[in-house]
Amino acid sequence: MDRTGKLVQESVDLRFDRATRRSATQSGHQLVNEDIMDLNMANNWNIPEWLEKEVRERDKNCVYCRVEFTPSKISKKTAASWEHIINDAKIVTRENISLCCCGCNASKGQKQLSNWLQSKYCKDHGINLKTVAPIIKQAIANGQ
């Protein structure tokens, strides 16, 4: 059961094709937020439900490397993870919460965004101010 008491399929992939949706519906499973996210990705950061939904709708790919998210069973590196753009878990705003792949999240760690963008990881992966998502460009413009 999910937070709203709806039955959800236990193992749900990040992306569903129409046949998968139809099959799950026909078997009696109701898929919640089925369009992009792996429902097993926990929100352990006290992100309010309204903000979680907004971020999931906005960030369909990694905000840094722009890779398409995959289920963690396929690749942990390209699975979606919650990202605090400014490394402060107390800042839970639409400007600070995003989704990025586990690879970028692990590389960034606690580094300041502007410093991390100059790292070997970013250079090797073609990540720079021109390639990141608008939410990251906004953070950089605001001094991060």
C-alpha cells in the first residue's frame, strides 16, 4: 500500500510502456505516478508530497548529465535519487530539491555545485553549465 492507501505493484519500473500499464491494470494492480518514477525510490528527506510530485514531473532525466533514469535493478548508476542542490537537508524547496542519477549524486556528494561542475567527473561526462537542467542553471545564477 502507498501513502494514500492505494494498492501499488511492488516492483515497478521507472518507465512503463502502454502494454505494461494495460497488463498491470488488467491483473488488478493500480499503478500510482506511473509515468516516470520507480515507486521503490524512498523519500527519506521529509519532502512534502506536493513538492515530490512537482519535482518528479519536472525532472524526467538527471538534472546534471541528462541521462534517462532506469530502474535500480537495471543500473544503480542511472537510477533516480533525490538531490539537494545546496547540500543542506533543511532546505526543502522547489529550488533546492531535484532528481539526479545515482552516479552524479555519488560524485557530487557534499561538494558545492560550482566546484563540482569543474571536477574530472563532470569533464569526463560532458557536464557543464550549458548541458545541465534549467533548475541547476538557476542555482548557479544564484551563487551556488
